[in-house]
Amino acid sequence: MSKADRIFIDMCRDILDNGTDTRGEKVRPHWEDGTPAYTIKKFGVVNRYDLREEFPALTLRRTLLKSAMDEILWIWQRKSNNVRDLHSHIWDEWADADGSIGKAYGYQMGIKHAYKEGMFDQTDRVLYDLKNNPFSRRIITSIYNHADLHEMNLYPCAWSMTFNVTQRKGENKLTLNAVLTQRSQDVLAANNWNVCQYAILVMMFAQSCDMYPGELVHVIADAHIYDRHIPLIEELISRPTYDAPRVTLNPEVTDFYAFTTGDLIVENYQHGPQIKNIPIAI
């Protein structure tokens, strides 16, 4: 069993057994047929993944790692808010006729801000600080921009990253750690997807700055399982598990902007079957 499997199973069991049921309450999300999409939820879920120990991919079912990486490149590298720049259709529900999701995600990452060293967007500022001031306690990104929320087709769920550098005794290289903060998460549809894509982001930043990837701490304010997902989750967490896959990056790439999904190397990924036609609340 991978450690990601154990964390996921324990989290889901805790939500189902001890969570708050929102049935009958006023909720924003709904199903495609117009029915309110109720949840069972837990507040303040915190999970830790040590990327030096293993890559945190579920084996209960397959996480599409290259697609997850493509989405993170879409936001952090291409800084796009247009689904036509993405090689999947997961954002199509929130795109307008021109493919835009509004002033969300990649749009926010690409805005340049003034610093005493000059103008930087958020991605470039992270890279600058990691290379020039790695022990700073201010290496933080945020895409929850209140001034632009009314022009976002979906408020950001994974909205903040805090990077923190440490050094293990006896090692010359530094270790890059990060805290991913989410306001909300659909556990079945998005939990391991987000974990894996931000693990890959930490790996790319670490390799670009000649560091080891360290811990990813995942903080979820509202971790929820939708009512129509409950039987799917119950079946999923009862499945056999396998050892974690080996996931690495092409060692020849040391420029964050040069990474492509072809540079993700996935080995020995055993996993259970996919869950088909998962209903998505909108």
C-alpha cells in the first residue's frame, strides 16, 4: 500500500463517519439535473506527503499524472486562463464561448507586481526568491484576488502555495517544501489529482533551483464527499492497494519553463480500475 492510499482511505473514512451532512441546507452546487448537490464534509483536513520517501499517487485507482502535470503547467508555466491552451477538457464546464475561464488561475499567476528588485509575476518571484533568498519566510503565492473574483468563472479552490526551504544535516543541497492551501475540495474527483500535480510542481521548482523536493503539506478548509459519490467512495476505499510508483523528472531539464509532460517519468505504476462517469457538481 502506498502512503497516499493510507492517507486517502483514512481521510475518506473520517469524513463519512464523522463529517457534517449538509442535506437540507442552502448549498450553491447542483447536479446537471438541477438537484442540489449536498455533501458530507470535514473542516481543516491536513495531510503530509514526503516526496523524498515516495511519490503520492493513489494505487486504488489510476491518477492521470501527465494530465495533472499539464494542468499545473497551464497555470504556473503558461499562465493561461483559456482552455484551448490545455490538453484536456476538465475546465470546459467553466469556459465561455472564447475558451476563457475569466480572471482566474493562470491569469492571476501572470500578473506582474512591483518589488524593490523590479517587476515579477508570481511564478517568477518564487523562482527568484528560491535562487537568491531561499531561507525567506515570504515565498508565497495567492490567486484569491478579491478585486477580480466577480470576473472569475470559478473561484479558485487551490488558491495558495507557501514555499519553505530546509537543510538536512550532512547535506550540501537544500530541500524545498511547500504548503498547499485549498478553500474547498471534491475528494473523489480532485483530491489525489491536486496532491500529485502540486507534488510535481514542487519537484520542478526544486530541480530548477538545484534542491531536493521535500514535504508537501496539504491543507483543505472544506474537504467534502458529495452525496452521489458516497457509494463510489465506499467501493474505492475497499479495493486492493499496491506499492507507490516511482515518479521522476528528466534530470537534464533545469529551467522551469522548459519542462513538458514528456519530462515526467512514471515507472511501476500498478493501480485499480478507473471509476467511469463520475458525476460532477457545478
